[in-house]
Amino acid sequence: MDGLLTVADFEAPAAEALDPVHYDYFAGGARDEITVRANTSAFARIRLRPRVLRGRGTPRLATTVLGQPASMPVLLAPTAFHRLAHPEAERATARAAARAGTVLVAAMLSTVAIEDIAAEARKVAADPVLWFQLYLQRDMGFTEAVVRRAEAAGVRALVVTADSPALGHHERNDRNGFHDLPPGMRCENLRELRADEPGHVRQVDLSPDLSWAHVARLRALTDLPILLKGVLHPEDARIAADEGVDGIVVSNHGGRQLDTALASVEALPAVVDAVAGRLPVLLDGGIRRGTDVVKALAYGACAVAVGRPVVWGLTVGGEDGVTRVLDILRDETAHTLMLCGCGTPAEVSRDLVLAGPPC
Ligand code: FNR
């Protein structure tokens, strides 16, 4: 990994190492991929307006999210199918996140079971913070079974993905004929545990029938904090707060659902204003630099999450690759805070950013 200095540097060697069909699955997005590109270009259009001579010393990045500790305001977003990237799959990702002391949002569609992900994280940290991303299933009995597994594994929050009433349409996958995992790989969290169907692995059910009523039913069946992921409209953020949701992840699913949806950082300020401090707001989509992290904090996010950068790190170097990607983001975020005159993430305020024409 010598010579890989930036997060972006990891993509080319990852593309080289991956089966091109799997690279397209990870890198691609919906339709014309306009939103994929918008997520990163929107950050480039925002300019930082630093403060000087504030004597804040070396920045301290440690923070809390939902009252839970994170060594920096950068989390690992849920991304499916890590075994396509590396034979150690989510096991390696879990160790890297735990070693970094930050939150891993484990994907429901992981190729390693949540129990094994948790066990792996505990090998390197006494008390790793693990959250679980959930696609609500209309079969609430099965949803409950999955939630109970996650609870028993020790996860500390559920991240409900709300932006997927159907699969996004990825034309790269269509052209490549990629619609299923290769033989031997499975979504281990979808395996039936019922005695009458041992070993059977379900298909995930993404449905346009899902509504706030399903969120209410989830709320009633678990005491875990619930975050809603995939919110872009301020009205939905307001409803989420009224419905007893505990946090919001502003996200367009990395441009993989609705193409031409606005960039996640463009959606952020209105969502932050709508919830008016009632809930913590996180953001993912297009974070590639420490400056992107600080811009999201300035608009009011308490933390951000990264998706593809983790996959590229995993592909290139397994656990060490993910560790390196997280270290780069940590160093860049600390450096940016210092150059902005801030000593902690909490000191980043909205006056530090100006939206403007493309750089
Ligand atoms: C995702 N994402 C995602 N989100 C989710 O809620 N459940 C999932 O199973 C997946 N799977 C997934 C696979 C891959 C390959 C990617 C790239 C993304 C979306 C993810 O959580 C996050 O929203 C984006 O990845 C953030 O954008 P960046 O950081 O990739 O630009």
C-alpha cells in the first residue's frame, strides 16, 4: 500500500484486483450515475472559511454519536457483499473498525453473519460499537427474528434503510448480467433459523408497501435506538422525530437508488434545520477527504459515514487496507480542523462554510 496517500488512490488498485463485474457492482449507481458524481462534486463546490488565532491546540477527534463513543466523527456505512472484495470479507472490516475505535454499521446483506462480525470485532477491542443496518421486511415475524439476532450479538443501534421501496436500477449490473452472488456466498443474516426450514436463505424483500406504520411496529419491538437512513426531504426528518426515531442518516444510498436525487450534502442543511436539534443527524455519500468531513459537520451533521472507500481499502489490503483508509480520513480531518481553528468536531459551526460556484 506504499504510495497510496489518499482515499481516492485506493480505487484504481481495487479496480485492478477485482473481477470487473464486481468492481462495477461496487463502484456503480443508479441509471446515469448523475447522483453518484453529484455526491462528490457537491463537496468541491462548498468552500471553507477558516478562523485564525484561536489557540485551540492539537485537535481531538473523539466524539459521541447517540451517546456512544467513536474515536472520530467518521463511521463505516453499511455496504453489502464484502466477500466479493476480499476472502476475509466483513471479518476484516469488523476488525479494522474496532481497531480504529469507530462505529461499524454492519449490513443486513453481509456475507458473514452478524454474530461472527461481532465476535471478530471483540477480538481486537473490548467494547466495539457495532450497529446493524436493517431492511424492514413485510414479514414482521422475520424482521423480529433478525432484530433478535442482532440484539443478541450485541449491536447497539438499528439503522433502518428507508430509501429502498425497490432495488435501484444499476445498468452496469444489467449489462454484466450480475444479479446473484457467486456459488458459495450467501447473505448469512437471511438464513432461516426455524426448524422447519433449516439453512434456507431468503431473498431480501424490498417493498413499496412499507410505511411509517412499519417503523412504529419496529419501535414497539425493540429498545435499541433506531436511525432512519436515506432521508433527503426535511418533512420526512420532521416526521421521523415525531415517530420516536432516534437519529437520521441523510443519504441517497451513494447514488444507488434514485438517480438525479440531490447530493446528500445539498440535502443536509434543510434536514438539520427541520429537526432543530431534536435528533442527531448523520450524513453519507461522497466523503473522500477530511475537508468533506468538516463541511458536513459545519452543516450540522454529528458524524459522517463512508461506503466505497472502505470497500476499496478492503479489496487492496484486507483489514490493513481498511485501517489505512480510516487513518487517512482521521489525519485529514484533524488537519482540516486545525487549519479551520477548531479543537474538536463540536466546535465546527455553519459560518465555516460557504456554498458557491464550482472550484
Ligand atoms: C451500499 N449501500 C448500502 N446501504 C444500505 O443501507 N444497505 C446496503 O446493503 C448497502 N449496500 C451497499 C453496497 C455498496 C457496494 C455500496 C457502494 C453502497 C449504501 C451505503 O450505505 C452508503 O449510503 C453509500 O455507500 C455512501 O456513499 P459513498 O461513501 O459510497 O460515496
